[in-house]
Amino acid sequence: MKFFHYGIKKLISAGYSLEGSKKALEIAKKYSQIYTVSGISPNDIPDNVEIMDKYLNEIDKLLDEGKVVGVGEIGLDYYWNKENKELQKYAFIKQIELANKKNLPIVIHTREAVMDTLDILKSYPVEKKGVFHCCPLNSELVKEALKLGFYISFAGPITFKNSKNASEVINLVPNNRILIETDSPYLSPEPNRGKRNDSRNVKYIAEKIAETKGCTLEEVAEITYNNACMIFNIK
């Protein structure tokens, strides 16, 4: 785990499918600095409700493991999958119910599904709230997410040269609601765009936030570390 030599103290390895969640938990159990969230993403749900329910029963069991600190990543994705919107909504709602049952926050993936995502969160309130992961640079989404009590997590795209509204969106998020992430192995920030991503690169995301908010890199590191420990109840 070389990235611990780059100032990374702790990290959360996200599940995205049943098998991915099991693997992420296996890794978390090996290292005291690693935690995980378990869930089934909208891009990894099965073809029918019966199989989905079987998968959710397995996720339910994983959530009782001590290193699991949230339910995710879950949500809606109409970019890659337009034909199964109702099944995506079903999976999202059922996993929100699991989060409430286990008293855990959620990690949300939303892509080209902003209105449906917000409508579900308003109709099915999440008791422990959660995080909009790799949050789209959509100012209206961020405003509504903050009103609902969620944290906003930024990844590599805020450093991209074509992200013209990145600074505007960053400044919408108060310091007590901001997080950083990699979305590894994807979306490497500048100057490593196009290469395989890993946790060493969070410093570039933190640098962009520091530059935008007019504070130091060390301040952003401390703020985002404390926020992550707060929302995921990590001691």
C-alpha cells in the first residue's frame, strides 16, 4: 500500500456490485487504515427483481461487518442504462431502506438522473444522510443536495481544463460538507489525466479546492479528513 507513504492516513474502498463489495471488504479486513462501503450500483444491478432481492439479502449481511461504514455506491445512471429505470429506482430505494435499517450513511452515484435521484431522496429520507460521490458539476444538484443534508465529494474532474464551472460549484459547498476522492481507477486528475488513478492523486483535488477557496493544502486535508470521519463514523 504505497500510497500511505504519500500522506494518506485512511481511505474507504467502495463496493459497486455484490462481488465487488465482498472483495472490498476482504481488502479492508487486511489493513487497519482501510474501510469500505457495500452496495450495488445502478450499472451492476441484475436483470430482474427476484435476483436483485437475493443480492440485497447478501448486502444486508455484509453491512453487519465492522469495517463497513456505509451503503454504496448506489443510485441512478441513465447515461449507460436507459432501459431499466424502474429497476434502478427499486434497487436505490431498497438500499436506502437497508441503510436506515443499519443506521448507516449512503454513497450516491447519479449520472443524467438528477431529478429522479433528488425525488427519491425527498420521498425516502436517509436518516444518516451520506455523500454525493464524484459529484456532477451541476450547481442546482449541489444546492439541493446540501439542503437535504448531504456531503459533496469532488474527484478528478474539478481539475480538468474543460471544467469551466468547477470553481463556482466548489464555492457552493461549505467547508463542513466537502470531501475529496479518486473514483479510482478512473478520472485521474491533472497532471495525470488519462493514467490509472489511485489515492496518491487526491492531493491534486485538494490543491484545486485550496486554490479556489483561498486556503492552504493542509487546511483542506484536515477539513476533508475530519468530514469523512464524521459522516462515516470513523474513529
